[in-house]
Amino acid sequence: MDRHVIDLLSLIAVVVGGANLGLAAFLEYDPLATILGGYGTYYTKVAYIIIGVASLWTFYAYL
């Protein structure tokens, strides 16, 4: 896979994660957890791990 594609996908994941965090902070509503079935589900944990790794990748890519 081309590195530019990975950079773009990680940037999209960071934007989605940032919007999710903003909604959770301001409106006390977490759309990602709601869509994936709640905080305790495996899918939500995987999504948050992907967003975390994507943020590190984006930091590295745009350093």
C-alpha cells in the first residue's frame, strides 16, 4: 500500500476521533460508542485503538 494512502487514512481517522471527542466533551454524547454498541464492546475498543495508532502515525508523518 502506498504511504500516501496510509497517511490519508490515518488523517481521516484522527479527524473522526477528534470530532467524536469534541462531541463527547461538549454534548456528553459519544457517537462512536453509540454506533458500535457501547463502551464495553470489542468493536469500540478496536476503533479507539485504531484512532490512537492513527494519531501517532499522523504525528510521525507530518513531523
